[in-house]
Amino acid sequence: MHVPTNHLLAGPVFYLLICQDFLSVSSFSSIPGSYLTIKSFRHGTDNHGTTLLAHDIILLDHLNINHEKGTHNALCDFYFNTLGFRPDPRKSENLEKGGGTVWANAGATQVHLSEGKPQPQVLDGFVTLKYPSSSSLKDLTSRAKENGVEVRYSEADPTHVTLFCPYGNKFVAEVGPRDPRGYQDEADEALCNGISELTLHTKSSADLPGIARFYEVVFGLTPDLTSDKVSVPFGPHQRLTFVPGPVLNSNYEDGLGPHISLYLHGLSNAWERASAHGLVYVNPRFKRKASTYEEAITQCMFRVLHIVDPDTDRKIMRLEHEIRSKYKNDGLTLYKSFPFDS
């Protein structure tokens, strides 16, 4: 796009190139009377200027965690009949046969429940869910009790409900709105409004500044760092938070543990910074793979396995990130799984 110039004074020109990933000033003049021309493009690079971060995370769209093989009934009872998620129709075949991966949808978010071999996974931390009202939290509590789910609810604090899945994962339910930008397939009928926060344990409070730097450098974000936690904004309605706590469930092979998935406006900046720190990871478990920038653009995603301190490249913790572009590789068409219209 171009800024109208017919009403501007003639003078030296500088160009501000705007792509989905970054802003880059290709030439600049501070002389009075200069005017600005703006060019818009998507996937691409500019080697003639200063690259600035402009690619905030749009959404933490799913958490992937294994359930125990042979426990489909208990799994579905918890996510669908108790929490009030909706089954994603793309995995309906697995629901019918009673085995395999299940996707549970709520609001704009999902939990991908892969089948363990055979063990389930338990997060060192907890998932925060949003529900429409305090009465919906009471209904949630009633459903949990009827279904034999471990639940903690107090009339003295009716704003929070704590539940545990059949494998020990902790969920905290609060009152809060659904993401107004859109929702996953079938999730318009979900009783739950979606995931608003994921809280994970780190071994020491000394790790928190390095975690904050990781998200600053790789994703261009501004984490909220205190002495006892770091909270990272994942779009306008979600947070990823790290707190010191027990780490008891990290004994798994690389690529087989829980992972998170997130959407960016584009991949260039995140790829450049992740690659510079040797973080790009190819998980053989999944069909979509990207070991080069070109493959990342073609696949509309890439992965990193570790959170590192960019100042030292010290590995702080293992948390696989599936980093997705909202666009297909043409840089114009929205990716099919992206839950929003724009």
C-alpha cells in the first residue's frame, strides 16, 4: 500500500518496507519535507536496512500431551462430559474406534491428546481455563462430582475451581470471556471458553531472567519478570507463565514430551533468531518437518525444543514449541487450521 503523497511537500524519500514478519527501513532522510512511501509484502527478506521486530504471537492454539493407551472412555469423559470441550471432527474416526489421538476444542484453543506408548504425560504445572460465569463454575463442579473427577471448590471462593484429569494433570477454571476473534471447529458449542494461561515449573528462580530473555530475543515479546515468576503475553488474551516449582515429569525422550503450538503473523524473524542460537529442531514424530528456512515457509511452521538463555546459550528447560505462520506459503492465504478470519 502507499501513503497518499499529493498533499505532502516534495522532498527526499525514504521507504518503510512492511512485511508480515518485520519492518525494515531501506533508506532514510531526516531533512524537513521528506515523505514516506510504504510497501507491503509478506514472506521475504530485505538485506539493505535495519530489521525491527514486529511479529507478536497471535495465539497459543494448542497444548499436546499424551493420554494413557486404552483409556479413551475416561479421557473423553473428562474433556467432553466434565470440562465441556467439544470433540474436533477431524479426529472423529478415532473416537468411533476408541483409540488414537483425540483433539478437544474450546474457544480458539485445543488440547491435542496423543496416545501414549502406553504411559500418559503429566505437566509440571497447570492449565487455566475460562468459563462464562460463576454459575457455569458451579455446573462444572457438579459435573465433576457426578463423573468421579477430583475437584476442589469452595463457596468462600466461588471464582476458582481446581480439577485433576485421570492421569493427574491439574486444571484451574476461572470466569472469563471467550476470545472474540474466533473459535475452533465445533467449539462455538463448548461449555468452556478456552485456555487462557499455561503455567509451567522451572527448577530455580535463577532461571527466570534467562527465560524472559529467550522470549524477548526469539519472539520480540515483553515478558513480565518478577523475583518469583515470568509471565509472557501470548497474544491479547493468553499468557505463558513460568514459576519455580517441582519438576517431576521430565523423564522422556526428545520429541516425545508435551509441546505447545503458537501462531505468528510470519516466520522470518523468529526463524532467524532461533537459527542463530542453534534452536531449530525437527521432530521425526510428525509429518511436517522444517530444517531450513525454505522448508519452514513451505510447511508454514518450524520447531524449537529448548528454552535457552540467549546471553549464554545455556539450556534452561525442554519445552517444544511448534511455531506456525497464520499464512500458507503464498504469504497471502490463511492457513487451514488457523481459527480466525484475519
